[in-house]
Amino acid sequence: MGEMFNGNLVPPERNTFQKNPGLSSKLLERRDIDEPDELDISWEDHFRSLQLITSTTSEKETMSILQNKVSESMDKHADVTTGLLYGILTDVTYSHSYVRYLNLIARDGLAFCVSQLKRIILEKYQKLLEGPRHQLLWFVKELVKLHIKDTETLCIGLLRQIISGDLSPKALWLSETLLDILIENKQQWLMLKPE
């Protein structure tokens, strides 16, 4: 049997399961033994650079700076879009402002935004924290109201996250929320896509 250190078998300096608050995420659940998620890290970096702009300038100046930034290249457009998406999903207080900024800077009818949301839904949904899950459904609802192209694929991806026979509160909440979105927008989708 190993040597005891303060009731543990592993000495404190070699215990790799201790919490590291510097590696926590606002977007995804992460156990202490998990590697940091690259998407989470890059989106958060883009969001932090946007926060530097938004926290020191007026709303008009912010919009002007963001429009100039996305005009530089498609890479800058992607960086700003992912930063705003991270803000929408993690910062409830300013999410409406971030949606407004996203609408103003979009050069592609929000196609890149929708593709990134598909990626989150299909690859990361099960790891999303509760707050970002709620924000994701709220944002999908807003995109549906705005008649953004391909939002039906987001709803289909979310429907795939409903596990048959799962009666947990999370599963029931997702089912009810999606049903509400579909019922509210039934007429709109039937009229736009009758086939």
C-alpha cells in the first residue's frame, strides 16, 4: 500500500485531479482531467478582444470599429463572428447587444454564424453548460424569427439531441422549448417552404 499524505495516497504536488480555476470554461462542461477544448479557447480569445473594444467605446464607435475590422478579411470576419457568438452564448446581460452587432457586421447573411452554431449543436451540445444551452435555444429562436437561411437545420440538429426515453429535466426542457419554437413559427415555415 502507498504512503499516506494528509489522508490521500498521492502527495499534493502530484495530484493531477485538483481544481485549476484558471482553466474553467463559461461555455462547456469540463472535468479536471479533460484537456481544454480548442474551440472554447479560440472563441473566448476572440470574445476577450471584442470586450476590449466594447468596454472602452460608445455603441456607435463600437459598430464602426467592428464593421472596419470585418471588412479587412474573411478571417477577421470569422474572428469577430465567433467572438460575438461566444458573447451571445455566455453573457446574458449583453446578448441582445451582441445580436445587434452580429446583424450589422454580417457580410454573408449570417451563413458563417449558422454554420458555427451547427458545429456547436452537433459536436458540443452535450457538453454545453446550462446557461449557454438556454442562450443557444433563445438565439436559434431569434434567428428563426429573422428568417435567416438554414435555421431549420439548426432545429433538426437540436431535435437529434433529444434522446428517446430520456425523461430528465434537461431533455424535457429541450423538447418543450423546441416544440414552442416550431409551433410559433409553423405558419412562417409552411408558407416559405410548402413542400
